[in-house]
Amino acid sequence: MSNLRSSEEEKYDMSGARLALTLCVTKAREGSEEDLDALEYMFRQLRFESTMKRDPTAQQFQEELEKFQQAIDSREDPISCAFVVLMAHGREGFLKGEDGEMVKLENLFEALNNKNCQALRAKPKVYIIQACRGEQKDPGETVGGDEIVMVTKDSPQTIPTYTDALHIYSTVEGYIAYRHDQKGSCFIQTLVDVFTKGKGHILELLTEVTRRMAEAEMVQEGQAKKTNPEIQSTLRKRLYLQEK
């Protein structure tokens, strides 16, 4: 196809600084420390400047995201990418802070969008959410287009407010997210293993994460359960965390 761009044009420039913020409620969430250790290893391997905060209240979730945005916008060196990891109890669209109060995920995502964080404008913003999204449990099941192209010439160089974001949820809407008391969560542990060893772009890596989680079985109260992550992407280019 003549309108396809070169491989260099269609991938994000990752030569600048890589920043990460992890906010994790450990209270009544056994196994959280194992997840934090795994994430710390992953960010070190992928050359991210990582900040971690344990047991934020609902208000502190919001405050820490806003502080992260301000710190990013105040830097003088180029920024390539930001990761935000949010780990807590939750329900669909909300996380529970250490104080038991709820914070809206949508409000947390707003802090780094193209309107509110200029340094990350048109840059990839990856959110990893390890939290329940409901009470449903999945026992598993036994398994036996038109293309629209819009081209406008001489139009002003603008970008939508909500592009270049990737939301990675540990489970699908309405369902429980599982976490082992000693080993940590299957989602975080699998994601770290794939991200640190894989060489493809991030959506390829997430397909591998989904495959592994779909094959795994979580045992709760003596019964096997299934779970898989959900990925929501508005990325415009390929995002490589490591050189191919």
C-alpha cells in the first residue's frame, strides 16, 4: 500500500528518558511485595527511572499522578515514554485507596493526556492496572472489513486529546483479578517475564501475556478459575521497549 510509512516513522522514538510511577496498596493484599519486586526488576532492565509509593490513600493516588505530571513537564531533557502502574482492590472504573475511599480511574488517566501533560504529547503513556473490576469469576469454557482511509492535505498539525495511551487491565470488565499470597499476581509476574525477555513491540508482547494467562489456571477455594488481561490501545505507532 502506497500510504504505509517507513518502519522508522511508524515506531516511537525511545531515545529519551523513560519514566515510571508505581502506586500500590499493600494493605490486605498479600503478595503485593512480590509484584513490586518484579516491577522494580523490570523497570531496571528496561532502563526506566522508577518511583514507587506504597499504600496511597484515594486522594494520594490523584495527588501522586499530578505530581508525576508536573515533574515530567518541568524536565529539560527529552521524554520518550511513561509507565504508570496502579495496584489496589477495586471495582469497574474505580480503585480503593489505603483509607478505603475510592478514586476514579478516569481521573487518574486525565493527568497525562495530550492536553494536560505537554512533555508527553504524542508520546506513549502505558497504564498497568492490577485490580478487580467486579465480582464475577470465570470457570472457563471448553473449546472444540471495510477499510476507511481519511487523507486531508494542508490541514493543521493537530492530535486528538486521548491518543498514544495504552491501558492494560489485569482482568476483563466485571471480573475478579487473582493474586497469590506468596507468589504475587499471575498478571504482574507474567507481564514482567514477557516484557523483560521479549523483543517484539508492546502489543505483540501483550498477546503473549494474554496467551500465557489464558493457559494458566488459578485455584480459588479448591476450584480452578480462568482469567485474562484486557488491552485498550490508542497507540499510533509501534512501541518497542527493547531493541529488536
